Amino acid sequence: MAHRSTRRDPPIFGQRLAALRRQHGLTQPELGDKLGISTKMVDYYEHRARNPSIAIVQRAAELFAVSVADLLGEGAVPPPTRKKPGPPSALEERIEQLRKLPRTQQDVVIKMIDGLLAAASR
């Protein structure tokens, strides 16, 4: 009797979620933290989930700045980035902190940065 593999290819959503996670240098635990789910759930979504919850799809799309259609296989997959996997740089961490500020505070910080850059280029 021929051996039949029970292993299936991950669903499109899982393939795209895993690719985006790797492109952004995130581990499964880090992605789980950002999405508010466990590492086991990240693994499940990446390898087996045939019908992911809409809440997870929407959160992942927002996190990775792609459309829901892209994550579900109805749109183009963003090209891979050349960024090395691993922890974010100090600059990337500051940018993430800046994104979390209210818009008015972001504008103040950006003006300060613009002033410093202008002074440094003289």
C-alpha cells in the first residue's frame, strides 16, 4: 500500500501571514503579542487555519499595512524586503514610539527633528 502524506500545504492566509511576519523580522511570539494571541494560535493561523477569524485578519492587515484582500489571497503580495530578520534598530523603535503618540505630539517631534537635521546639514 502506497504511503499517502497527511501533510497539506498551509492555506494562503497562513503562507502570507508567515511571509509578512518574517519580512518584518518578527518571531511567532512577537507577532502573537502584537495581535493579542498566543504563539500556538500564530502557529495555527500560519499552518492550518482554513477559516481565520475576521478580527485576526483585520488586525494582521493593519499591522503589516496590507489589505485584507492581500492577506486572503485576492490581491498582490508585497515584495520581500531586504531587511534582515531580528530585533528592530534603535531608530525603528523610536519611529514606533512616535507612531503611538497623538497627531499633535507627532507634529511637534517632527518639527524638532527637522530643525536638528537642518542644523546638522549646514
